[in-house]
Amino acid sequence: MTSSFVGRQRELDELEEFFDAVRKGRRAGARGLAVAVRGRRRVGKSSLVTEFVRRASVPHVHFQAARGATEAAQLAALMEAVATSNLPNAAVADGVVPGTLTAALRILDAALPTDGPAIVVLDEVPWLLEAIASGAGELQGVWDTALSKRPVLLILLGSDLSMMERLDHYGEPFHGRATPMILQELSPRDVATMTGLTGVAAFDAFLITGGQPLIATDWEHGEAPHSFLERSMARSTSALIVQGARILDSEFPPQTHPRAVLTAIGGRGERAYTGILQSLNGQISAATLDRALHLLAEKRVITADEPLSTRPAPKDRRWRVSDPALRFWLAAVEPSLADVDRGRPDLAVQRIDTNFTTWRGRAIEPIVRDALQRLLPDDQWTQVHEVGGWWPRTNTPEIDLVGADRRPATSISFVGTIKWRERSPLDRHDVDKLATDAVGVHGVGAGTPLVGVCPAGGKDKRLAQVWDADDLLSAWR
């Protein structure tokens, strides 16, 4: 059967390399290999592994843990997954009710083939380990004594990034046993390829989809962003509308403090600590806000940016939504849900159109910095290893780009401006303002080069370099 799976070739190749090592027995002292794949919910982990297993065409079992299920329910589901799999000895799990994870994993071990390789997938393993207090230790014990002795590729999947990271922390039972693999959202270049768009339209597609495979797949090849929005907002079941809600509801239910804080940052655009607190109108205390920010940051949903210069400024940090899947959804989709539900998608699209250019101007900044971070250093900017922005306590002025050797910097190679305009190149006024504002950046002198990012380019001779949208797309290869 032909698969409709699109993209992720690099990740598929990595999994194939791991499995090839298992097939050929390249590892001394053990035949098996464990891989821990972590990534945000809905980013395509299960789809990736399902496609890999389909291509591998070997005996396998895929167990999906259930959030909030009891230990007994998890173990019963694991046995059912084994019993209904195509493992050669799957019948050993039929009707069995193990009392411990150790017993369940040993039954799984007995179901594996004795004369060839196999693949075992434990999906959402954090939920399994939440239900079983000694789960990590039991997994380690059976892996060390049994599973690793077989030609088996054990794939552990998890959306709780912090818990997946802790699984490999020093002192944890499974430390050093699994090769970590991070599944990121689709890159701007991936989205450009899937949607058939280039330049600004490709970045618009990335900002709107958040690099989510299901949303990008829903985008018709060559379709303009506005057309995609009209089509998606007309259906309350479209991937664009449903994905963000599923991600949030699974981790941050409505009426909880982290959800309220996330809405303040992503929905209302508050970035400073004081602004976030004030926007919540006394709903929470400063201590509660601190806990919510810590939780959201730990789960990699938000991040705090600090001004980049030769002087550290931790008190001037600014918060933003770091999860691409939620940036557009919180800012544009969630506020439009009521209109969609009452059959007025035209009002939803009109609201998005009104605010999109302003929102995009801020949302594109971390994407641009990420692109330059990937492109540099190069032959011209040999000392640039950090790309950030700069702002004072008052937020005025703001410098969009600072290229430096480190954080905090000992030397600054350039300062720059981002003007995300398609038809109006960077002009004298843009460069005059950049030159004037940059003098406030610690470490910047009269001879510090000026640079710019603008899809329409720039002709002012004072600019040492200008990157356009297609230049930035080349950062993701």
C-alpha cells in the first residue's frame, strides 16, 4: 500500500541508521539499541515512527500509553498491544494480566523473534512512567538483562519534553541507555516545499501552520496564505482550528493559571513580567505567576529572551511563546473561535487580516534570528556565534539584530534592523534610525557595521549586508 507520508527524510534516515546497526550487530556487548524521541505534541512523532516501521517491514509492536490511566490499565493495554501485534510469539500475551511492568516487559521479550530483528515502540512513555512509580527502574532492569541482548530497536516516544529529558539525566535508572533524538516542527524550508511557496509567502505559511505536519498537509500546493485562511476558518474541524486546541487542552486545561498566563503572552502580546501580571487584573499573585512561568518554560512552551550586548541584563528579559504551533493559534485563531462557531468565518478572516501585518512583524523576529544563527559564522562574519536583539528597560529603542561572539558578548560584529516588507526596500530613513538607536547598545561603537533583513532588499550603501526572505530560507538545508 502506498503511504501518503510527506517529508521527514532526515529523521527517517536517522532511524534507519539505528536499525541498520541492530540488524548488523555493530554494537559491542549488546545487540539491541534504544532511541528516545521527544517532541511537542502533534509534531508528528507517531506518524514518523509508523512510517519508519512500515518501511522496515519487520515484526513489531506499537504500544500507546494512556494519560491518567492506572497502572493496571496501562499494563493490560501493553499486553493487548503485544497480543494483537505481528510478533511471532504474540500469543504468549493473550489473556495475561501481569502485576508489574517488569512482568509485562518480560512477556514482551518472550514474544520477540529469535531469528531476526524487531521493533518495539512505547508511545508516550512519560504517561506510562507516571502511572508506575518504579517504572523507569523496571524498564532499565528488563532492558539490561533481556531486551538489549536481542536484535531489537526500542523506540521511546514522549511529548513531555522535560520528563523525556529527565529520563536520561545522570542518576536516573535509564541514564545513558537511549540515544536522544529531538523531533522539531517542520522548518520554514520544509513548509515551503510542502506548500509550493517561496519568499514571504513561505514564511507566512510557516507562521500560520507553526510547522505542524497536519496543518501543512492541509495546505493546497501553491495556495496563497489568505486563501488557506479563508478555507480553514470556514470549517470548525479544520486542522488549523483543531490542532492548537488539542495541544493546549491536553497540557493546560482552561481556567488554570498557566493557561491564563499563556494567553496573556501569546494572545495579548504581553512580554514584560509586570505587563503580564497587570494584564491578569489581579487574578493571580506574583508568586503564582512565577510558578506558572516556570512550568511553561520547563515544558518549552515559552522562553525568556535577554538583551544581547557586552553588559548582562537579566532584569530586562522579555517573554514570548516559543512553541511555533501555538504562536498564531493564540494570537489569531482562538480569538476567532466564537465567530467560526456561529457561522461567520468572514469576520474571523477579517480580524486576522486587520492584525496580521503587525503581528507578523513581531513574530518573524525570532525566526530571522534563528536563520542567521544557522547561516553564521561565514566568511564575512567570522566571529558571529550569537544572534539576538537588544532593548532597554523602557523597550525604546529596540534593536532587532545584534551579532556577537558570545552571550554576554565580548565583541559585537554588527547591529541590524528587520523590516518585513515585500515592496519597500530598506531606505535612508531606516538606516538613519538604526544608526541613531544603536549607540545605546553596550559594546557598539561608531565603526560597528550595520546590516538589514528585508524581503524587498536594501540599497543604502551604509549597510554591510542585507538578507532577503529566500536568503533566510537557505538556512534550513
